[in-house]
Amino acid sequence: MDFETPCSRKNFFSVLARQAGEMVVGLADGAVEAGKAFQDSTKPAISAPEAAWVRPPGALPEAEFLTTCTSCDDCIKACPHWVIRKAGPELGKSVAPTPVVIPGENPCLFCEPLHCIDACKPKALLHPKQDSLLRIGTAVVRDSDCYSAQGQPCDYCQVKCPEKPRAILVDRPGAAPLVKVDACTGCGKCAQICPTDCITVVPLS
């Protein structure tokens, strides 16, 4: 309202009523926008990427494993470190509800004896041949997110690797870790300790 311009009593109340109306409209518009914002906030969130998983030690090739495994959960119950878990629907219908290991969350310790294999009656899990390396996967490094590859000192993955000699090496500062595929068991200890989550354990091809 322009207080410097003279106005009659009638005009005064007309202007006041108009401004009150504009205020109500503004509040209503604000309420609508707030409602839209609330609706947007309640929309289902985009699902997280599927977790990287592998089969328990001694698993048959995937196609054969799926036809042999009965999802009895005996291997899950036999694992003394709760490493093996039942796959949920987030891993896909073809996988659920069979047993899997998610090395980045809970590394496999390759127990001696291998209780999971001993417990598998359908023989979807088999003991390896004598003197052969038991492997469940292979570590893969995403260089773009790796501290060492970006020139920052970091060798957590190398220090944590249980293999002798190491299956993952940082041979010089500023270099990305190198994975010796034939020596890597896919246990997942490097993936679990990585501060940038740049290491993933992928199934054996």
C-alpha cells in the first residue's frame, strides 16, 4: 500500500482487502508447493546397486550349481563364521534363495576343515583336488577411486591379503594395486578393508 497517496476510507478498505486476498493466494500456493515437495520426498528411493556376490567354496559351475543346489541351507548353518548367507530377491530371482558369499561385507576364511562342503549333501559344493588352490572369485580394482592410483599412500589391501606371496600388490607409490589372478582366492579381505570401496570380488569365469 502506498501510504503517501491520500485515499478515502472506502478505498483504504478495498486496498486492504485486495492485499489480504493476495496474501491468502500466496499462502495457498506455498502450501501446494510444500505438498508437492512432501510427495517427492515420499517417492520410493532408487534402489542401491546389487551387492557383489560369489558362491561358497567348492561350488560347481553356476549352471550346474543351480540345478544341483536344493537351497537346504545346510552350508549356511555349517559355516562357523556366518560368512555364507541365503541370497535375497535383491540379487535376482535366478539367485534367490541359494547360498552366496558377499566378500566385501564378510570375507571367506576358508576354514579347515571346510564345514560348508562337508555339509552339502546334494554335492553342489565339492572338495578341491589335492594341492589345488581353492578359489571362489577374483579381486578387481577400480583405479579411478583407488587412493594409491591417485598418488596417495595406501596399501591396506596388500597388508590384509592372507596369501603368501601376496595376491594383490602395490609395487610403488602412486601405482594402482596389481592383482595376481592365479594367486587370488577371492576371499574378500582386501575389499572389506578398502577405504574407498574400489575393490570388488567377482565370480570366477
